[in-house]
Amino acid sequence: MIKVLVVDDEEPFRRLLNKELTRKGFSVDVAADGKTALGLAKQTAYDVVLLDIMMPVMDGISVMKKLRTDPAAPAIIVLTGKATVETAVEAMKHGAYDYLTKPYKLDELVIIINRAYEYGRLSIKSRLLEQELVRKESPFRFISSSRQMKDIHALIRKIAPTDSSVFIQGESGTGKELVANTIWHYSARSTLPFIALNCATFSENLIESEAFGHEKGAFTNAYESKHGIVEVADRGTLFLDEIAEMPVGLQATLLRFLDTGEFRRVGGNKILKVDVRVIAATNKDLRDLIREGRFREDLYYRLNVINITIPPLRERTEDITDLAGYFLDKYSRKLSKTIMGFAPQVLATLSGYPWPGNVRELENVIERAVILCDSDRIEADDLSMPVAKSVADQGSGSSLEDMERDHILRVLREFNGNQSKASQVLGIDRKTLYLKLRKYGLSDYVKK
């Protein structure tokens, strides 16, 4: 239900609007002056404010200035019986959505309130996104000590200024979103939204609504219209993570959107258009899914204009020390600890471990080590036991796959076969763990 605040010093007018708008299905509060209105606005999140200009104590323009300091300010419709060009210009300059003079037609007012509500929802999201972008402008590090990551960083700097689609591949936990974020950071769209959608998070029925929005009544529980993330990302960058999980039926819609920038909300007929750069990522081989009929070949080629494949951490061991140092600094500051570095044997342990969960698992290990550390450097005892044992117990002739298999087995045993807890410790998702269990023949062990 849309929440409306009526601000007017004429009591009969307030009473009339309260009655008529309530009858039309709105939730209505009233205020006789600007100060009362501001007090109510602090207590209740209104969607639309109907505001008189000429009022005692505090005029409408002053109220507007105060309201607009809130990033989640409601949409404002100015209603007045003393309209002049000057007051109209002044009201619009301070962010009024529309300007109506008394007397007005109720049906016209209802239409404008609904439009203002939709406008307000989108503009609130935009303002909040802009604030989020300011926070994201803090310096970030792209660790590239290895030749592979240096090459990727150089490629990012070349392609970032373009609007071409980018397709990122890599195992779970390798840093695909970081690469996407770095592309956005170096692009001409860096002052505009970077919006991520994990396609594996939503059910097949919900993902289309999440991506493209829906109209009121489009399906059960669609009590109001909703903007999709493609609208929120307009003029910015849209990151589609786990693109392999997108339902086949929706892939055709996505392909049309990529080609034209046009889409319809679920349940809507109006064609909308936005300008976004699309970056997609997956930890699966889409060519296998194409052969299985689970992914459209034309969509694959449309996404795969520029391809970036991130190697697993075990293939770029030169990055481990710098990444560990980065995470040590991050969590030392977060946990208000003064930890200066690592004991030599710790770095040797970290560098000799195959990291099945890649960078995400390394971050988890360092975070736990910082929590457990009681001195000014990380010692071997501060590492979680599964990690320390899995490396220390390996013979020098063991292959990386043997080490990975044994480590996964140890973690599973530690948690009595609980895959959810094991995947968290390993820094990988449940699907990746399941595939590794099948690869190493451990699925029977888990079932026991």
C-alpha cells in the first residue's frame, strides 16, 4: 500500500484528501504545517508527499529542502491554490515530481500519485546506489604477482574503456567478481552502478522478475510493480554471475536484451530500453552445456566477445604470499589487532597447499588465523588443523590432486560428512564440492 502524507494548512482540504485517498486504497497521514510534516517523516517512510507551498511557520519550499537531504526522500507533488510561474520553477528546482493547482480532479491526482510512487522508488534506488559507489571508490588491490594475473590485469586495462561484453571463466573462488569489478573500476561507467545478479540464487520462476522486473498483478503475490536490476543498472554495468544456471527459456530473453537493450517487465506490454554493459561469469564449461542442450550457443557467442579465464590458485602459487598478506592486513584492521606478518613455516605451508577452494578458501584460512592469533605474527598453530595437517602429512612425491583429495577427505571426516560445513571450511560452494567428491570417488564415503 502506498503511504501518502498530505501537508496543508487548510483543515477542510486535509480532511477531504484524507477521506478520498483512503477510499482509493492509499494509506494517508496529514500535517497542518511543515514542522509537523518533518516530524512525521522522521517516524514513517512515506512514498509520496502532497505539499502546499504557502503555509505559516514553514513554507513548502523549506520543507522540500529538508526532505531532500534524506537519500530515501519520498516523491513530492506540490498542490497549491496560489500558483505562479516563479513558485512552479522553484518547486521543480528543488525536486518536486509534479505541480498541480487547486481545484484539481481526484482521478488525475490518483494517477499522478501512482506515477510519482514509481518514480520515487527508482530514484531512491539510484541515490542509494550512488552512495554505495562512493564507498566503493576506496582503493582496492588487484593482486598480480604471477605472470598469468599480470597478463589478465593488462587485458582488463585494454578492454575496460570499451562497452563490449566480457565472459569470465574460472573455478569457484578464483575471483571472478573481483575481475568484473576491476573492469568496471577502469571503465568510463565507473561513476555509475555496478550491479551483480547471481543467477543461481533465484528459482526459475523468480529470476526473470528479479532481472527484468514485473508489473502489479503479473503473478501471485505481485502486489505492486517492481523495477528489475537491468533498470537499476541503467548506464552502468550488469554482472551476471553463475550464468550457466540461467534457465534455457530465459536465455532467449537475455539474448534479445543484449542485442537491443530492450525488454518488457513480466506481465507488461510496454517496451523499455536501457543502456548497460554486461559481464557474465561461470565456473562451468558452457560448451559442455551447449552439447547437452542446456545453454544456447548463440547466447554463448554473444556473451563471449572478450574472454578472460582465471587460473586456479594452485597454478599461480606466486600470488599466495601477497594474497595472504592482503587478507592479513584486511582482517587485522577489521578485528583491531596488530599482526605484522607470518612465521616462515606458515608461508611454506600456505605455498605448498593446493587450495581446492582457491582464493576464497585462502581468505577463510587467514581470517580464522587472525582470530586465533595471540602474538604479533601468525604461527603454524594459528592455522586451522585441517589445512596444517593436510600439508604437513603429505609426502614430497604427492601430486596436487592427491593432496586436494586427502584434504577434502580430512575436512569431511572432521565434520562427520556434513557437506555444508565442509564446503564452508574449504571455501567452495556445495555444487563444486559435490563435483570434486565425484571426481575423487568420495561420494560413497559421504553417504555413509
